Amino acid sequence: MFPFDAEIMPFVIQYAHSPVLVYSIVSAMMFLSSFGLPIPEEVTIVALGLIVHMGRHPDQYPPPEGVSVSPLNIYTAMAVCFFAIMISDFIVYSLGKKFGTSPWLHKFFRKYLGENSLEKSRTMIHKHRFLVPAIFRFTPGVRFPGHLSCGMMGISPWTFLAADGLAALISVPTQVYLFAHYGEVILSTIKQVKHYALIIALVAAGLYIAVKVKKRIFGKKEPSAT
């Protein structure tokens, strides 16, 4: 049996009835994602929605023996996710606002985004001042430097909270709600394509390793004769 059914599913189901633990993990993941963890927050949101779905359907996803049935509340999950994101984003923004003039932050910022990143961010923020926090919220991969730059470039706290909050209010609860209600369709699709996904993952891993080995063996240039 594929590990998804034999190991992963029971592991996930048991946490579908542990609200405090799940909400704590979600809050921690959102905080780390806001600070540049290379795991998009959408992954956490999707996982939360599916866990809520499992908890709401104990007949289809029975909890392990000895685990009390206390499923996650969909509206609490939406609220926890939303406020965890907003607090994390505002902390990043506040760091940019407080330390925006520090040379070390400018040095880090240039290294993180590139030599002209500060100037581009400044131009973008001046041109679309209110919309910029919302644009960063809908753009995975640039949220951390984007929110940091909002603080550095002097966007007011209320402007940042309004734009970022509106974008988060549109996207975050909606995703949790959809995955919580239509999780069965998604999980069925995962089960149907899991073998193909495994093959693709193995092939991709093999190609990645082959490229790395080739570069290591043949990538070194012969020293030129003088």
C-alpha cells in the first residue's frame, strides 16, 4: 500500500481532532513563512482546510483508537489562520519601519533581492502606495522582502494593515472554507494520481542528482596553459 494511505493519512487524521495543537502549528508556520521560510503559506492553508474536512467527517476518517472526537471548527480555523498571517506580516513590516535606515538591513535587502531592488520597490510603492501591500500578499516568494520594504519606505501602519488585511480577508478564509467543504474531491484526486506523482518525483530527483554529479565531475575547467 502506498505510504499516503498506510502512514500519512492516519497521522493526519489524529490531528484533525487536536485543535490546540493544529492551531499552534499553523500559527508557527505562518510566522516562519512570513520571514521567508521556503514553504508557501498556501501549503499550510490547504493542509488546514483538509484537516478541518477530515475532522468534520469522522465517519469517513475515523480518528485512531483512544483519540477523543473534538474536530476543528471551520470558522475558528479561518480566524486563527487570518490573524496569524496578519500578526506575522505586521511584525515584518515593523522591523522594516524600525530598522529601515540601518546599513546592515539595506545590505541584506540588496543581497536578498538584487542590486536595484530597493530603487524598484521605492518606485513601485510611490506609484501604487495603497495597493502595494495587497500585491505582495498575492505574490508568493516576495512577501517577506515586500512587507519589509513597505516599512522601510514609510508606508503608514494603517495603510499597510488595511491593504494587507483586505487581501488576506479575501484569500485566506476563502481557501480554508473551500478545502474544508470540498476536501473529499481533492483527497480522491490525490489518491488517483499518487502513483504518477511518485514516479514524476523520482524521475525529477534522479535528473537533479544526475545534473549535480555531471557538474561535479565535468564542471571543473582544465587550467589554461600559460
